Amino acid sequence: MTTIENGILENSEEIINWTYPGAVLYYKDCDLTPSVAEKFTKYKLIRNGYFLDVSCRGGGLKFNTRFLIASSKAAKLYEINPDNERFGHFCININSYFKVLDIYKIGDKTQIFLLHIPAKGLHYFDNVSSNLDEDIIQKARQSFDTRIHQEPLADLLEPFWVERTNFPVGMDGYNRFYPLTKVTPIPNSIGEHLHSCLIKLTKDTSDINIPAPYYSDQKKESKISLFMKNIFGK
């Protein structure tokens, strides 16, 4: 069965145009234990179940892990709250999806490179790799090669910022990945307002990024296999 017959390339142009043009690199540094860090593997798809604070400012690393995120849909929150301009404060909406493109280690520091992808692009990115990915992976590694020799930015070490960022992307408070098969409810009216504001600020109004439960082909096959076993007892 070809990728076209399989539906993988459906909406591929719209998916690519949502993902790559205008993508900017954002930074989120934190300390991860080895047991948590090893859960992040190349090509893994991730759903983030909270509003994700990131910075457009990149310096050296105090913590052991940097999440470097390529996104075309991060909102400039510092334009709403000028007090946060020194943090280079951007925010990515709740129930955003990412693909782990690369894991790059230098000494005791690790960079986990994430690509922000649309909700309806999960099937595509679960099955397809692009030459565009290789290009931005090289840029991400070059960034890490340079930044690792720099001093950390003092603003990004302030308690206010560290409290908002010192935890992994895509995991809950128990260091478990948010399941792709669910969508996190927006918590309250304040969350609803922020969610709507981020959509407007990023002009992310197309149907391509409406979150919905996702089941990979492998999980689909597993469900079919279980169904057949229940019927035939094999």
C-alpha cells in the first residue's frame, strides 16, 4: 500500500506550510533526571497538556537539558505584558503537538530538539521524514555548539522564569507523557481566555490544528489484532 493510498500524504501541503515557513527557535532549559531524560527518543510524537512558556533568548546552560523548539505558532506574550520582555517571553498553546527531531549531547548537557506540528499532521509526521528536518537539525546543533560555551542569561535564571520552565515538555507532574489518545480540557475561564488569545495572536485559525485523539498505525494494528484474537481465539 502506498503512502497516498494509506492517506499519509493527505493535506501534506497544508501541513508543511503550517509547520516550516516562519518557524523560529525557542528555548526552555530545565534539569531532568536520567530516568526522565531517557524517555525522550528520536522521532517520538508528544502532546503538551499545558500552556508552554518559552524564550526567544538563548544563552549558555546552567541546567542539564535544553528543549529547543522550532515553532511558527508561538505568541509574543511580552507584547501583552511588557514586564516580561527581558525574558523574551513567548507562549505555545495548550494541547500543542511536537516531534522529537534530534537529541544532541555535549558532555553533561543535552539538547532535545522539538518540531511544533499541527494536530492533523500527526499521521504525516508519524510516517514521513523531510529534507527540511535535516536542515533545521543542523542549525539546531550549530546553535548548541555555540551556546554551550556562553554564559547563561541572568534574566532566565530569575525564580519567576525558572518556576515556569524547570520541567519537561509533554509530561505531567508525575513525569508521564500526556497521551496522544486524549485531549486535555482547558482548565477554567482564564485558561479559555488565554487559549483564545494565543489562537488570535498566532493566527492559528485553520482546521489543521484542532486537537483530537490520535491513534498511530501501530496502535490501530494492535487493536485489529486484538479484535481478531477475540473472534478466532488466536
